[in-house]
Amino acid sequence: MSAASLDIQRLFSLDGKVALVTGGSRGIGYMISQGLLQAGARVYITARKAEACQQAARELGRYGECIALPANVTDPEGRRQLCEQLGAAEPRLHILVNNAGAAWGEKFEAYPEEAFDKLMSVNVTAVFSLTRALTPLLEAASAPERDDPARVVNIGSMDGLHIPTVTGTGTYAYTASKAAVHQLTRHLAVELGPRQITVNAVAPGFFPSKMTDYVFETRRREIESNSLLGRVGKDEEMAGIAIYLCSRAGAYTHGAVIPVDGGTSINWQHARVERA
């Protein structure tokens, strides 16, 4: 191995790569999109609300080439149109980040059955279906001769690794769906690895986003104390793990579920809070 092969700029560069980030208009998707752009990728972002998607693409444009492709990835027709548009614009896709997701919290006695249908559809079925639909573009981008596979990064959750208590409300369908994302990631890794496509999952803890606004306002102290590092995550920490997984540095990481949660998911001292 030559010293040049460990050049940090090259090791983490995404120059020339094309990425698609679902749910890229806000929160974790926005953080990841910014990181990929600043590492050199051309990034397509998709979100259900067209105006928000286009506004986010304009803002992210200060970091690199960012293109909005508004779509509802939970709808089969929305996925079909998205894949058609992307395929017309790009002959290959190096990076797919399946980030779009939803949550549902309610006390046990009132938790609705339809929450399971919705969250499994958004958080799990859409991940599988979109990945399968885009596999031909991902295969076209893989470069086995350079040990440079295409990448799929699924966004799971620390709540798929442990049972959360800190928010004070039940998230039964959310935790089940995110655990399913982690297992689906491993299954897709078995299927797609031989095609030179790596598949990994990130299991974030609490990061600032619209999904966490309310619990940050009402439970910030408990959330921070439940982390072994005593704080919530920062934008660069989510961008950093995505850059690693999508760059040459992460080319041999495959089938992994990586917590980025400050140790919250391994903290046995769960917060004792009054349930909503």
C-alpha cells in the first residue's frame, strides 16, 4: 500500500459521484445532503412537498450541485415517476440514501392499529421498493476493478436497537419499523453485495429536526442525560458517517448497522419519566 492511497482528501472524496437522498429537504436528510455535496457529489433530493424540496435544493446549492426531484416515495406511482426522472437525467447512481420516514407516538391504550400500516409502508416497504427499482442504476455505477462499489445507506434509528422511554410516550410502530429497517439492511446486503453494491444502515439518536422539535422542547434535559455523552447529535456527526460510508474509506463496510447516538442505545439507565 502506497502512502498516496491514504491521502485523506482522496479517501473521503465523493468527486464525480451521483447521489439520491430521500427526505432530503429537512432534518437528517438535509444534513446528509449537505455533507455529500461538500464532499464533491452531485445530489438529488426528494421530498413529498414540492415547494419545500425545491427551497431546500436552492439552499443546499451553495455547497454544490443539488437538484430537487419532488416525489412521494411511499406511493408506487410516485416511486415510478422518481425513478423515471432520475434515469432520464443520470445513466448511473453511485449513492442511494433511504432517509424518508415517519414516527407516531401515543399512549399504549390509545395507540391506533393504522399506525403500524402507515409506518411499515413509509419506513420499510418504500426502502425495499425504491432500492429494488434503482438497483440497475446502482449496478451501472459500481466499479469492482477499483474496489469502489455503489452504496445504499438506510436510515434506521437507535429506537430499533433498544426500547425508548425518554420521550414519555409509546412509539410501538416506529420502534418495530426501524428494527425491520436494520434487518432489511442485512438482507439487502446479502442480495446486493455480489452485485458490488454495499448496503449499510445508520441508527441515529436524537438530532435536531422537525420530528424531534416537540420532545426537545419538553424533554431536552432527560434526552441529554440519557446519552452517555450528555448531549444530542450535531449536523456534522450525521454528515460525517454518511461521507464515510459513501467514500473509499467505507468501501469494505457492508451489512452493518451503525449507531450514532452518543451511547444512548447501550445506556441501561433508562429515563424514568411520566408517560403521556
